[in-house]
Amino acid sequence: MHEVKVYDSSGKLKKIISTQTLNIRSKQQLETPEMFLSNKRGRKPLSKSTNKSQIEVEIS
């Protein structure tokens, strides 16, 4: 993975995202993909303590 350079609309360099930061983000995304979904409106928040029986109760 390579570092990412972020530019603003005028072409000036805003920041550089290091490979370490990208690796951390990819690990977080594998563990909790819901955290990185772009459209967060209208969804119920998911908790880590949710188990299968609670989900079945909410569905029925």
C-alpha cells in the first residue's frame, strides 16, 4: 500500500495519509464494516453487544 496525497480544489496539498494509517483503517474496516458505510441516515445504530436472539426479537 502506498501513501495517499490529498489535494484541495485549487491543487494545493492538504495532507498526506501514511501507509500506517491506511493499514490501521483497513483493519478497522474488516472488524466493523458498518462504521464505514457512507449513507448513515435512517439506520438503527448497531451495538457490539447485539446477539442473535436480540436480532430475532426485533425482526418479529
